[in-house]
Amino acid sequence: MNMPLPYMKTEARRSQKQIISFYGINYSQNVKDGELSESEGLSSAQFPCLSQREGRKKHGSYQNPTGLYARGQLCVVDGTDFIYGDKVVGKVSEGEKHIATINTKIVIFPDKVYYDTDSDEFSSLEASLSCYPGDATFTGNSLTVLSESYIDKAKEEEGVLSAIPADTSFSTYTSASIDKVSGKVTLTSLSLKVPAQLAKGDLIQYGCDKEKEYMAVQWTKKGPDGGYQIGFILHTATLQTYADLEELFAAGDGIEISGCADLTKNNGSHIIRSISGRTLTFDKDIFDTGTDSGTVVIQRKVPDLSCICECDNRIWGAEGTTIYASALGDPKNFYTYDGLSTDSYAVAVGTDGDFSGCVAYSSTVLFWKENCVHKVMGSYPAQYEIYTYTVPGVQKGSEKSLCVINETLFYKGREGVYAYTGGVPELISECFGIRQFYDAVAGSDGSRYYISMRDGQGWNLYVFDPLRNIWLREDQTHAADFAQLDGVLYYLDADSGQVMATGQDTSEEGLIPWSATFCQMDEVVHGRKGYSRLYLRADLEAGAWLKVEVSADGAPFRQVFAGHNERAKTVQIPILPTRCDNFRIRLYGNGGCILKSLVREFTVGSEV
């Protein structure tokens, strides 16, 4: 008797759908569906859809731009021209600049100059006056400098008197003086000499303007014609006019006096209390009295700051191991120490390495090194305190990557890009994997962080969207500087020398090329067998085209779709990979295309 076999129920396949969200780039090994292994020309502005970046337009025409800044108008360093808006307002040295603004003054380093946008004045932060011997007179509390005086100047070119008869009689002198008012020369210690008797240092007036010139003999020798040759240096009484003291200095300036030869006690740092005519007045009884015979120099100095920023109406910066702050509201004074809340400030720190950047953050100033940050807190010099934290700092050469967006400070460190909110900085570029970048420069359009940096293969421009936590690569742009003005982000293209405005329409660029390569998608599902297909939905603008390519199990990419349209339309593209363990999708396009969804369909059988 045959036993009936048991009835086996068949389990129907379960059809499932998975909507894949679009994310940013991910160069690491820890990837998920929807992330990109590379992108170009894309933007997160229409997230969760993928769309193209906005257009760019050229701004102005420049010869050799090296710096960019914005304060009321766009500022461009073009060769040696400093351009404010569309006007050249001053001259600077060529090269990169560090620029900050305090009240109405745009301060430019390393040139140590400023442009006052209110008074339209371009001038130096430093000031110096060098007085010739005898032109500076001291009292107990003042220094008076002549407005003008005749100075004994020796011409740089040496001359030669030739064919001087041997019996020529010279009136020879050993000393000379010049009347500082009239310029008249007075020679003393007269003696008569013939050429053979002249010695080095003798003073003569052979063929000179006897009122204002004389010669200092350097050598004498017999010439080939039997006469004598006399080498000399011509001295001339030259009128020296000194600058107006009130144009150079102001009451309250901290200045340094040097060069006093007789009244050496007068050398040192002092504060000007008032200026009247040609007289600077200081504190009582600080000077020895008299007219000094040395070359007295009066200087208002500014340190050679390697990085600068503005905070609480002061210019802050660093030179070597020292942190400086200017006097309150006055970028010209960094050495005014008067015991007041408006004083300048300076302090040396003991950490290793050079400063790699500084920035105002909230009510503090942050001075960065590669492995730490010095936080300056307080309202005025007597209150200032410095706290040092060992945290990942700003990478050397990337000081221009510092950028604050909505109270979050972003910057490029040695291990990647960090976000700082007052505590321990957070690494936000894990998606870069093991790729290393250098020499970063960054800016913001108010909501997104644009950073141009290089690796071993060249330059790239990346954009980070803090709201969506998405990184996208735009292209190979090498931006030398960024500046934001009236909501528009400008950058200086180091390759083309053009200043470009972002966030524009595409009327100048035309159709924007773009691409997106998705990270590897795993075909294996939890079940006995799995087959899948994808549907890509996209909106194409008029004139745009789109191409879709697929690579299965690492094979070369093959085209599965190409489309072009004259009018705007929505397309739904089926993507059918061959039987495989994994596959990748690559999209190319030109013109406006919004990737709206990527739907994955697959079936799952039983587990046995």
C-alpha cells in the first residue's frame, strides 16, 4: 500500500520596495545605499532631491588679483592696487593678505596699512620720524622737532679733480658747520696747502658754491700729465622739511624714542599726552633736558601679525609666540600701556608651534595652533584670561578655512574638517575616508560651508550642508579667497584670476555639466533568492540631457539609458542590473535635472 506524501505548501514570493534616499559623497568603506562615491556640479539645496549647483558669473575685470574681502563693498587686492568697490584707493605689496575691519577702518596685513571707508583715507598704521642730529630738543616733559633745517649731506657719487697744477694753493679746513636756518657753510681751522700736501679728511672749496658746498678730500696722487688728481666727496647744505607731527601722531599714541646719543635716558617707550605745533608733550619729568646730537627717531610701531581678526572693537593678532590686541577702537596702537581699560594688550604663550589662525567666536577670541586652541576671555586688559585646550587645531596653511555659520565654527584640521561650538571640536568629514587634504580656504553663503583644498591629485571645491549633514563635491575649483557681500558668496579663482559670484543664474555659464556615481549597492537580500530592479525618477528641464550607466560586480560601466528633451518633462527610467552580487550606478547630465527618487524593487523567497 502506497503511503500518500505530505502536502507541501508553497510560500509565495514577497515583493518589496525600498526607497533610496539621496545623500552626499562618501570616500570611506562604511557606505550605505544612496551615498555617492563621487559627484560633480551637484547641490543639496533641494534635498531630499539631488539637483545641480547654481550658476556662477564673473565679477569685474582684474589683472593679477591675490586677495578678496567684503565690507560694504567688495575689496580686491589686484597686484599692488587695493580696490574698494570699483575704485583704487591705495597701494599694497603683491601677495596674499590678512584683512579685518574695526569701526570704519579696513586693516590690511602684512602691509600694516588701513583704508577708512568714512573719510576715504588710505594710510599706514605705523608712523616714524627720523630727526637729523641737533634737530630734536627735549625739556622735562616735551620733545620739539624743527619744522625744517639745512642738513649736511654727502653725495653718494665720488668725484675726481684732474690736472691740478702742483703749485695750486688750496685753502684747507679741518671742520665745517652749517647754519640750520640759512644753510650757510662755515669752515674753520684755515691752512694753505698744495696738492702734494693734501691729506684724507681735509676740507676744500675748489670750484664749489662757497656758501653751501665743500669737498672732503679722499686721496691725492700725481697724474700722468705731471699735474695732480684729487678724489673727493661733495657735501651740500640740503634743506630738510619734516612732516607735520599732527599728521603722523595723535594724543594717546604709544611711541618709542631711540637714537639719543647724549640724552640716553630719553630713549624708551612713552605715551603722547598732547601735540601743539612742533612739540610733543609727555608725562612730567621723564626726560633729560637739552638738544641731542644723535639721530633721534620717533616711532609708533605695529607688530608683524601673522593672523588677525576683530573682536569687541579691537584688532587681535599673533606674532611668534605673542598674542596682541590693539587699543580700544584704535588699530594704530599696540603698545599703549596706561593702566586703562582702553589699553593695548599683549601676552606670550608657552605652547609649541606657530599660530595657524585666529577668529572671533561669540564673545571670545580663539587663537589656534595645530594641536591646541588658546581662548581669550574677558572685557578689557585687566580682565583678560587665556585658557588653553589640547584639541585638534587648525592645520598650518589652512588659516583661511575658519568660518562661522549660525554660531558654529568650521575649520580644516590635520585629520579633516571640524565643527566647533565651544567644547571639543567634532570631526564632520569622516566620509573623506583616508584621503588627506591641505591648504584649505573656505567661505559661506550664510547657510552652507564652501571649502577649496588640495590633495595629491589636485584641487577640489567641496560644499557642506550643516542642516542636512551632507558633503558634495562641486568641481576642481582652486579658490584663493572667499568673501560674502549682501548674501552673495564670491571667490577668487586662482587658476583663471577671475573673481566669481556664486548663486547666480546660468545665463553666463550655460548648461551646467554634472555627474553622480553611487556607492556600491549590495544585491544579496535575506531570503533564498533575490532579484531587483530600480526606477529612477527625474525632472529634466528644457534642453537638458541625462545618461545612466551601470556596472555589475566591478565590470566596466555600460550605458542603459540616454535621453534628451526640448521641453521640460518628467522621466522614469528602469534600471535592470544583470544577475550579480553588487552593482553601481553612474549618472551624467548637462543642464537642469532634479533627481526625485530611486525606488528599488525585489522579491524574497523562502529561507529554505
